[in-house]
Amino acid sequence: MPAPRSTVRRGLAAVAALPLLAVAATACGYGSEAKDDDAKANVSAGGKKLSSDTVKIGYFPNLTHATALVGIQEGTIQKELGGTEVESTTFNAGPSEIEALNAGSIDIGFIGPSPSINGYSKSQGKGLRIISGSASGGVKLVVNPKKIKTLDDLKGKKIATPQLGNTQDVAFLNWISEKGWKVDAQSGKGDVSVVRSDNKVTPDAYRSGDLDGAWVPEPTASKLVSQGAKVLLNETDLWPDKKFVITNIIVSQKFLDEHPDVVEAVLKGSVATNKWINANPDEAKASANKALEKLSGKPLAPEILDPAWESIEITDDPLAETLKTQAGYSVKSGLLKEPDLQGIYDLGPLNKILKAEGRPEVADAGLGVK
């Protein structure tokens, strides 16, 4: 049968343009430590440990990272790990998560394609591997309808992305280029002002009038809509078949080499989580919201949660062809030289799990390890 999927659908003065691989400025250095008490509670008493005592997992407090939110919240990932304990950390955007992966602060990460490409390229193919997909879609251009009524009206306006070099930043820079407009990728200055703004502060910056709009993932996009913004463009509509990878699962190459059993267990937990999300979208939505409440201190209101959840598709497929396209965006924007992506994928462990379940294998677009 086909791989299961369904459409399931966090001031500006503090915001500054960040270096491409800048570390997130938080008390924990690379990111915020997630409250994973529930996951720890699910460590089996006397459960068998795998080859590592712990596995450090990074993800974002975004609905586009629903696999991590739900998999950790429900203990599905922990269940597969037995006595090996999950330690989780959250990030605002991909470049800082890549920095944490390189530093050994996390072992496995849920992350977008552009930082994955950049991290792989900068390590000359030695730093990481993409081992699974996680989500497609869930990214929108939302604007102040009083200032911006058509796409052409974006010229001269201030539009936020989460971080320099993150997936939404690269996608927006590419869109600007296709309009024939000019923007300096590093500074964000040009025909459109691209403002790199932490997702946590973007709604306040929009409310204060410091931003005219944002190209952002969910639930930030729907938070802005709840403040009066309008969805001007859904990025899904720009892609063939309305599919594009927004979240991958990556692993440190060192951790994969040393602890393949742990990596396989996390993947089993991810596959099981995705299957449950797609079979139980309403329950999964509530679980993701509960996880966000733990991370932020309050749940998302229904008028934010519901449209955000509807726009995301959860999938094990990494949609590798779309990653190749996004690599081209990074090159065209000037953020990356033409990368050699051969070997960026190691889908062997995932396909082993899918095959055992009688499901089709997923493809690596010719970019798998040899």
C-alpha cells in the first residue's frame, strides 16, 4: 500500500541579521532545553539500554516539526529506545541547530533542507546524513493587508524570515529573485527588506508595525493571521504536486557510525509517530498543542492551531528531488557555492523499517551513500 500520509494540517529591536551558522542566543547556548519529563517517565524501569545511555534530539517548537513534538510528547520515540534516554533541545531555526550538531550538543535533529544542505557542504560531506523525511508544506507569506494587497506590493516593504540561511529565508530570497528584484542576501537590503526575526518575536514586531509581513512556518503564520495579517501566498502552491520537504531528520555522521542501533530506534519511533498522526489527526493535533504549551507556557488557540495544522503534511518520504531544487535556490541567492550532495542521504535504515512493514521504500534522488 502507499506510504501513509494525510493533510494534517512563537519588539523587533532585539532582532538583528545573524551569521549563516550563528548560534542561537539562549541561556542554553545552542537552544532551549525542552521539557521532556514525560519522555523520561517513559524510560522503562530496567529497560534495556542500547549502545548509548542517551540520545540528544533537536527540533523546533513549530508544527512543521510535529513528528518530534508528538513523538516525544507521547513517548513513542522513547518506547523504541528502551533504557536509552531522550534528551531534547529546541531551536528557532536551522543554522543554529546545525552548529549544535557540529559541536556534539545534539546527535539527531529535525530540520529544514537548506541548513541540511549548508551543513553537509561545509563539512565536505562528513558532518551529517539525512535519514528520513518528516513534513511537507506549512509555510506561508502573510502580510499586512492595509499595506500589501498584491504580490507586487512587496517591493519596498519589510518582510521577516526566521534566520539568515534558514529554509524560509532561502525560499523567500529565491522568490524575490524570480520576481526580478534585487536583494543582498547577507544584509537583506534591497528592493525588499528581508528582516531576520526570531519566530518568537515576529508576532510582536508585526503588531507594533515594525514588519509588513513574514515568510514563516506554522504556527507563526497563523499567529500573524490572528492579528489581522492575510495569507498572500502558500508556498505549497509554488511546487509541483504541491509537495516540498520542509522538515528532514538528520544525524551526526559520527553518531550514526558509533550508535546505529540508537539511530534505527529513533527512526522506528518516528515512523510509528507519523503513522499515528496520520491515522489520528485530531488527537495528534491536541498532542502537538500540549507539547507546544510545555515549551512556550501556553497552548495555541483554535483559530491559530486549526488552520496551521491543516496546511502540513506528515510523511516519512524526504522528497529528495525537492531538496535538490532548494540547493539550487541557495546557490542562486549567493549563500552557497555549487554543492556536491552525493551521499547526503542514508535511507537504508528507514527503508529497512518500511520494508518490514510491507510499505514501499523511499527514494534518495541519486544522492544516497554508496
